[in-house]
Amino acid sequence: MCAYATESFTDDERDVLRRYVTNLDGPVFALVNLPEVVKGALFARYSRSGKSLRRLFLDEFVGDLEVDGDVTVDATTGLERAEALYARVFGDYGDDSVAQLGGVHLACEQASNLLTKVLERGRLMSYLEQSTRYIPYDSRLTGGHYRYHRDPDVLDSPLGARYVGDMDRMFDTYAVLLPQLQAHLVRAHPRPAGVGDLAYRHSVRATALDALRGLLPAAALSNVGVYGSGQSYEQLLLRMRAHRLPEVRSYAELMVTELRKVIPSFLTRLDRPDRGGEWVDYLEQRAASTCALLAQLWPDDRSGPGPAGGASAPIPGSAPPSVELVDFDPAGEEKVLAAICYAASDLSDAEIARRVAR
């Protein structure tokens, strides 16, 4: 399990936080007892702030909320009755639609770029990720490390020291170039007349961050706000448990722990051997079988499976161009036009397609 950086909060801050988040120390936690508009606003601000969600909530949102009445709030009130209802409808009758009606705002912090792609694969969910266009990566976490994933197995391997050294130099370069690039942009593009100083400085900073983010490795850490239904989380967690990347599998268990505090009934099938267990086994076996089949069909392909579930980069010297058009639909524009016309016409789909193709 990766060692995640932890934040320090005063006793008063912890007293406030415990009413609204399910975990005060870990990188994964759910938001509870807050109006939906506040949760949405928090996530929106989250994507452009370098702060953690808990710190952001304390610094910028608590002052606008009436928190005195929430001192005795318990997020599990009435949980037993609700669980009994869901067990009867969802479990006994297998009605998946019930799991579409309960949603959770979940904060997933200190996730590598590879992990964020796995988290955001399920498009039936909503995401807001910290943007490298607005968040500088020149500062270090509370443990003194730059913001990149430190896999325990990698650190303990013979390549551990080299990994840390290469990563640190990469982030050192980023930190050195950031102020230099901002100074260059100011010299090259002076503030236009009529543009305020604050807006100009924000523009310069965003341009510099945008130009430098190509230096950030796949291991760079980010924070992701996720909103989804119980059904969506269930499918996401099944895929994560079957993933070959250790960070993804361990992070799935952190998510399960927090989600069970707010929607336990929607996740009961995850640990059932005949349901979640079989799904995970199937996904793992499918990936392994695909790799084995490709090894037989294409023995000259030595790239092998990559850590994110796909093929890794081809062997140096044999790689095709980095950008290559591999396919397109010659009738794509006509299909789009036909679809536009279909909604505003009483003609059949076939007749519209014929007329558009003229």
C-alpha cells in the first residue's frame, strides 16, 4: 500500500470536518450533510486549486455555512431501515435501477495520472480533475516529496533510487523553468492597454503552466472529484479490482471503505463470490487471454501489456509517427447532416440520407 501524505488540522477544524467528510486523514473520502449546490461548487473550485478538498472547504466555504446546527448530525441516521428496503428491492429482486438513484460525491486525492484515467473511464459518472493548466507543480507535499506517485515495490527495487532521482530532477527542472518562462512572457507580451493587472498576471501564469505541463510524468499526482450513482461506482470498482496496476487495485479498496459509509447497500454484491468475485475473475482472465493470444499471433510484438491495461510503447527505432490518422468515415459529414435534419423533418431516415447525399 502506498504511503499517502496526510494533512494537519486543528482540533476545531477536525470537529467541523467530521460532520461533512467520511475520512479526516486518508486520500479518499465522501462528502455528506451538505447541500448539493455546495458539493458542486466545492468540486468546481477544486479543479483550479492546489489545496486539498478538506482544506479548501475550511478556508473558503465554512464561513458561508451555518454549521452550528450540524454538531450532532449523524450520516448513518435511519440507515438500517433504508438498507432493509434496498436489500429487498435491489438484492432479492435484482433491480439494478434502484442503484441508479443514490449518488455520492467522492474526493480521490493524490492519484497518479494513470489512475485518473482509470477513474474517469466510466462516462456515466461526472468528474472534475485538478488542471495542470492552473495548478503549479513546483511545491512539495507535507512529507517533503514532489507530487509524484511513489510505488512501494518500485522504491524497494534496485531501480528505486534511480526512479526517485529522475523524478526529482524532472520536477526540479519544472520548478526552475516556471519563473523564467513567466518572466519571458512578460517581456515578450507586455500588458495590453485596458487589461487589468490581476487578469494579465493570471493569463501569464496560465500560459506558462500550460507550456510546461508537458514536462510532468504519468506519475504526477492529481486530485479528482467524482460524482456517480451506486451502480456506476460498482462497475468502476469491479474494473479497478481486476486492473493490473497495483496503485489502481489498492485505491479501489480505499474507495470501497468510504463508499460503504454512505451507500453500503449498493455495494453488497462486490464481495459476493458469485457476483463481484466472478466479474473480477472474468475481467482478469479476459485480459490475460487477450495478451496470450496476441503473443501467439504476433510473436514479433515485444511491447507486451502496459500497466494501464493496454500495450506499452513500441520498441525504440520501430515506432510509427506519434500522430497518424488510422481511420475515418468518408460519409461522416453526411451522417451528421442527416441526423440534424431527421429531428426537424417528417421524412424517413432513408429518404433524408438519400437527399443529403445528392
